[in-house]
Amino acid sequence: MIARRLLLALCAAAPLLLPALAGAAENGASAEKGTPARPYRIYMVLYRGWEECAKGFKDYFTNQNIPVELIIRDAAQDKSRIPGFVAEAKELGVDLVFTWGTTVTQEMLGTYDKVDPEKHITDIPAVFAIVSQPVGAKVVPDFKSSGRNITGTSYLVPMETQVNLMRSYLPARRLGMVYNPLEANSRVAIDELTQLGRRLGYDLVAKAVDLVDGKPSVASIPGKVAELKDAGVEFLYIPPDTFLNVNRDVLTGAALEFQLPSFAAAENPVLNSRAMIGGVYRYYTVGQLTAYKAEQILVHKVAPKDIPIDAPKRLSIIINMPVVRALGVYPPMNLLGLAEVHDPEAGP
Amino acid sequence: MRLDSSRSLLVRLFILAVLVLVPPTAIVSYRALGAFEQGMAPEMDKKAAIVGQDLRTQLERAVGYGVPLERMVGMTEFFAPVLAANPELRYLAVSDPDGRLLYLHGAETAELQADFRTAGFGTGRDGHKISVGPYFDVALPVQAKGGAVIGHLHVGFDRAYVTDRLANIFLDVAVVLSVSLIVAFEVLLFVVFFNITGPLKVAGWVVDRVRRGDFEHVPSVWSGDEVGHFVRAMSNSVRRTDEAYRGLMAYIEEVRTAHFDAGVVARVAEVADRVRFLFRFSPDGRPAPLGQRMATDIRLPLFLFVFAEEMSRSFMPLYAGGLATPLPGLSVEMMTALPIAFFMAAIALASPWAARVTERVGSSRAFVMGMVPAALGYVMTGFVFGLFDLLLWRVVSGVGYALVTVAAQTYISQAAREEQRAQGLGVYVGAVLTASICGTGIGGLLAERIGFGATFFVSGALVVLSGVLLARIMAESEPPAVVAVAARPKFRRLLANWRFTVLMLFAAVPAKMALTGFLFFLVPMILWQSSLTLSEIARMVVLYPLVMAVTSAIASRLSDRFQWRAGLVALGGLIGGIGLLAPVVLDGTLPIAIAIIALGLSHGLSASPQLALIPDVCWTECRAFGRVSIMALVRTIERAGSVAGPLIAAAFIPMWGLNGAVIGLGVLVLALAAFFAIASGAYGSGPHIETEEETA
């Protein structure tokens, strides 16, 4: 009697036990690595294709020997594709969602005051990256905790650090900025720079690009830079603005033409265009930090709301040497010692 | 230090000690310095190479990126931290191929330019070395990418640096040498006094008594050496004489009781009476051992003990400052001052208790008892983690210090009854002053080499050594404690004596305030900020006891000869106060040295006249309460000044900075001294008896 009962109990428990046992066996096999054999499935939604941040995210798992299966989707700057990705992620039942950029993050995860379980990912944990204003964009209420099933990283260097870096290169008394009046990020940057200027002793001249048919006009950029130069601006600040990022060559080219040193808050204008210096967290590093947070959720089972949103610790100072030479404004020796020098002409 | 009849012997011994100790040490030190000097030059070249190559690599990197050598930016900020990290480097410079200076930090262009233009550094090897004015210049070529030399990086050394280093080491050696001489001499004094002159002096007393027919005493000496044999032989003679006397008396008694002839009996009785009249013998047939309790006996233990305390003199505020963490309502400066103030307060508060303990257990035992908290305090001070445990252990040490000093003074004053008082006091002051000189000098030197903690352990070890020595002496003789229980002086009655009050508040207290506030507290911090090394600080602080020792010898003679006491006290106070104002007109460490010397001069002039003045100004009180208890009270009042000194100085620092605090303290001390100078004019001279009339 007793034996039969025990057998029944075991059979009843079997469906529960079996995966656990299987898991244990597999874990035993790969015990050295301390990882489960079944890879974690991560659904990655990008906005501008595969780039450094996504690469850093992927490489982190490779370097840490954490098996992952990445399902990669690119919105290709088209917002309308995103609802389809939400549905697909839910259908696949992935372990984690990765979102790139403010638009993708807002569309996939909703804002904290407007989450719709129908339209947004809610049950699957998510990490976001490359959101310039996580609080301003209402992705999270504050950096300590999202209060929901997501966490992520910020990638913007604090404005004061940027200004100090800029002015350690050149003690400018007047900074200039060309911005897209339609981009909220730019206005935030203007406010911050103006306030800091009162404390640090400089002033800011900001020029909005012209709007043609409600769209910012690329052709008006060089003129705005010339106006800044005429206003006695000594250093051009390039905010992390999508429109300016897209048209970075026009902007930095104009700066060079008018002999205006330029500082970029993002790495693209320095590495892939002609901004003179940048103080940034490298996208690759940001990707790695985001992957670290994903590891906390997947491997260490930390609830996403318990993981604060923060930025990498190490600031990258990138100096674009061809531009420096063209301008003849040389960096102080100590800054040069700290900086990564980007000098494609010099060769390896 | 009075050497009385043994003076010539001791002088000869001292000369012998100097001859034996100094030449070999001097020769060895001289050789070592030579080797050191030879080793310095290549060491400097190596340093130039390491520093220079690193800087050159960065310059060449910039040049490689297309920054023209003559258009480098931020070179001052680039050079400054390197110079700050390498004190032996004087300047860093870059010159173009013609020797024109492009950048220079740490020297004046005019000093170098002319020599650089003519030097022709060429294109060749590293480390082209030239002498430029007061510098050595090592040049390293800077190359462009193609290998062309486009300029030179220059690393400049101060030529005086080597000489400075050597002078520093030489001075350290001199301090060690002088201190070992003094210690050797103290040990010699101890050995001579304890083993030779002491027993012989006792033997002399016994012989003197015997000459006068007094056979009641034998010298009490147990040592096994020749002196011991001699003294024992003498004791045996005395005992034999005593036995012969008893034999004679027994015989006389026999004759007196048994003889038939009354005339003979009368004659014999007469003989007995005559013998009894001429000679005195111990009534119980045992000649009493005559102790050899002399003030000089405890000189060495006292010396070692004070030595231990003085070791931390020049760095205590630095040690405390390193432990102080800001607390609300308590500045770091104030916390740094607390260990000194607590130590002084512990001595002041524990002294009356120490006097009672000494009365109860005897001075030698009290001395040894004091060693226990003192040694424990020092060792634990070396282990402390924070300011509060430091305070605790300083208080423990202070209690030990109080017990030891009170016991030592009591011991000396008891022993001095048999000798001269002045000599006894001289022993105390001499031991404390020499220990202060030696301890301070060695303490800083040691702390620099083995660290603060380890130096405190050495202090602890010295106290233990002193205790062992003392325990040995105690085994020899411990006469019963006979301290007259002094009447407690009535504060109010004493303070009603305005001369006494003025002397205390306007001379004694400011003197101690200047000592603890300035010398003990501010001086180490100021000199440390001026980036002097610990041994340099100690050498500065040691100026005080040195000057004081010399001055006080002269001052006490002056005061005795001319009865000029109040005047000297006033003069001393003014000199000390004015000295503290030296930072008003001068910068750097020189005014501090001047102030220290002035303070030594001040206290040297005023210390002994001030002591001598007390029986003068409170003659009736001394008679009523006893000099000893009046002196104890004087010390307690003085200690209040010692406690206040560092606290006042610490309160000044946040307002006026370190040098400002010195000046503030100087103004305070000078004002008080000036008041005393004016008031002392009304002292008159000689003993004052009007107070007696008032109270009568």
C-alpha cells in the first residue's frame, strides 16, 4: 500500500520534477562554466541597424561564456514596424527584450504612466539602451528604479563633465550651439548649458536651424554656424540630436570651414565626421553595461526594478587629430595623455 | 648638575668617554657619508633617465600627432605634478635645436638661457649633462617621426640637493652621537655614583663618626666588587670594635660585681664611664646599617623615564592630526590639541593623588608603580585606531607621569636632607633637561625611520628599563616613608596675597601656555607644513631645552648673586612674548626658530628665579603650610596654563591660520608678561611680612 502511494505521488510530481532533473543533469555536464545548456533567448529591437552598442551587448555574453540566442529585429527608423515586434516577442515567449533608442523603447515598453499590456511588453523583462533622457522620455520615473519589469542604461555624459572637458581643452568664454527646434533633447541641453554657464562663467549662443515645411532645413546649417562665429563663439557644442547626427558632416564641415572647434556629446560626429573632440561613453561600453544588467536578470534572477539605471564609469575622451591639425588648436599635454586619439590619416 | 667632590674624576671620565666613543663613530660616519655621496650621482642620473624618458615619450607622441614642438599647450600643468612628485628635481624644460628655451617650469629663463645657447646639446645620446649655475642639467633629445632631433627635454637637479641631503644625514648622525654620549655619560655617572662614590661616601661618613668615637653605624653596602670588599672590611672592623667593647664591658661588669676592693671597683666604673663618654656604641649590640640614599641614585631611572616621554614631543600633534576625524562642533585643530591638553590635565589632576600614594607607599615604590601605567600608555598609544583611544592612553600615561615625577621629587627631597637641597634640585632639573634634549632629538629621528607606532613602543621599552633599574636600587635600600603630611594650603588665603597671584597668573601660567601651545602643539604642525622632515622638526624643537639649559645656568647664578629675581622673571616673560611675534615680520621657518630660541631664553631666565621668588613673596604662607605643599600648589596652577595653551592655540587656527595662531598666542603672552613687568615694580625686594601682620 505504502509503496503504491509513493509511486503515485512520484508520478504526480514527475512533470514538475523532470525539467528540473534534466536541468540539473545538464548543469552538471557544464558545471565548469556554471551555465545552463539551453541558451537564453533575447529579442533585440534596433532602430538604426547593427552598431557598436548592439555589438558590445553581444560580445559581453560571448566573453562571459553565457549562451544566448539573439533574435535581432531592426525598425530601420520606421516607427510603424514596432507593434509587429511586440507581438512577435510575446508569441516567441523570449526570456528578455532589448530595446535600442528612445523611440523603440517607448513603443515597445510604453511610458511608466501609459502601459497597455495589449500594446506593450509587460510580462517579459526588458533592458533598454541609448535612451538619452530615460526620465524625460518617461521611460522610468527615476534612475534608482523603473518600478516595473524593466531596467537599462543611460549613455549621456553629465553636462557639467562635458563642459569641464571642453573648457580644459580651451578655456572658452562663449559656447555656441546649433539645434533642431523640433527635438526636445536639444532644448534640455540649452537649458542645462545656460544654467551651468552662470555658475562656471561662460555664456551660450544657441541658433535654431530654419524650418521649411515644418521640417528642419539641412541647407540652413552652415549659415547658422557662420552666425555663431560672428557672435564671437569660441567652441561649438553638438548635442545628441538625431537630425544633427544624421547631418553631422554638414555641421562639422561648416565648423571647420569657419575655424570653430567643435565638441560632440556623442561619438559619431568625432569618429565618423569632423568634430574636434568628444566626451562620450562609448556605445560599445554602454552595450556591455546593458548586457551586464541583462545577466543580472537572466542568470542571477534579480528583479529588473531592483537594478538601478546608470551609465558606464569610464569616460572616453576622443580627439579627432586631423581636425585639430586643420584648426591648429592643439590639446593640452595632460588632456592628450588621457584621450583616445582618432587619427585615420596616421595609419596604425 | 653638581658633582661636588667627585667632580675631577667625573670630568676625566667624561673626557675618556668622548675619546673612546667619538673618534670611531665619527670615522665610520664620515666613511659612510663618502660612500653615500658617491652613490648619489648615478642615482640622480637614473632618476633623470626614468622621469625624462616618460615625459619625452609623451612629447614625441604629441609631435607624432602633428602638434608642433613650439606650440604645445598646457606644459606648466604637464610639468608641475612631475616636479611635485620628485623633490630632487628643480626644473623641467624643453629647448629647440638652437638651445632656445621653449618651455620651462621650476626655474627662471635667465638662469639657463645663456648656458643653453652655448651648450650645443647636439643630436646624440641621452643624458648629455652640464652644470648650469646652481643646477645639473640632463638633456634628452626629442625626435620627430623620421628620427630627426627637433629639440631637447631638460631635467634639472639642484646641486645643493646633494649637499642638503648630506648635511641632513650629517646632522642626524651628530644628534645620535651627542645623545649616545650623554646617555653613556648618564650611565657612567650612575655606575660611578652607585658603585663607587656612593659607597665610599657612606664609608667616609662612618669613618668620620668613628673618628668621633661613634661606633653605632656600619656602612650598608652589599656589592661584591673591590669597593664592596673594602666597605665590608670596614664594617667588620666596626663590628669587631663593637665586640671588643662588649667584651670589655662584660669584663668590667664582672669586676664591678665580684671584686673585693672597692677602690678597684670605683676605678673600673670610672674607666667604663670614660669609655661610655668617649665612644658611642649601638645599644643592642648591632651597629645599624647606614643607608646610602642619595639624590643621584634615581638620576638614571628618571632620565630614562623623561627620555621616553620626550620622544614623542616633536610629533605628537602630527600623530594626533592623522587620527583626527571631523566631529560636529569640534574642529580638527581642536581635536589635534586635545591629546596634549588631556595629558597635561591628567598630570595636574593626578598629582595630588600621586602625593598621597607616595606618602602611603614610599617614594621608590610609588616611582615603580607609576611606571606601569606609563609603559602601558606608551605601548597602547602605538596601537591606537582613533583619537578617542589616543586620548585614553595619553591620560593613562599622564597619570603614570604624575606619579613618577612626584615620587622622584619626594625621593630627592628626602635624600637631600642628608645633603644639600640645592644639589638635590639640581639632580632633578638636570635629569629632566638632558632627557628632554636627548629624547626630543632621538624621537623625531626614530619616528622618521621606524614610524610613530614603533617609536612609542621604544618609549614603553625605555620605561620598563627604567623600572627594572629602579627596582634594583630599591632592593638595596628603602628607608621608611617619612613624608610629613603637609597642611593643605588654603587657596583663598594664598590668592589674597596679590604678589603670589600676580606671579602665578601673569608669569607662571603664560610661560606654560607658550610652552605647550606654541612649542608642543603649533611648532610641529607649522614645520610639518613647511615640509620639514620629522628629524628636522625634532632638531628645531630641541633648541628649546638646549638654550634653556645654557641660560638657566647663567640666570640662577645672576639671580643668586644680585638677588635679582622678579626682574629676571619679567624680562624672561617679555622675551618669550616678543619672540612669538617673530612671524609678524619674517616668513618661513626662520621666525619659528627665533621664537623657539626666545622661548628657551625666556624660560631659562625666569624658571629658577621664579621658583626662588615664591618663598620670598609668600613667606608667611610657606611657614604656615610648608614649602612643599605651596610648591605643589604652584605646579598645579602652572599646569592649568599647560592645559590651556594648546586649546587656545587650536581655537586661534581656524581664525588666523597656523602662523596667525603663533602671533595671537604671542600677543596674549606678551600682554600678560607686560602686566607682570609693571606689577613686579611694586614688589620691592626681600621677604614680605605684612601679610603675617594682617592675619595675626
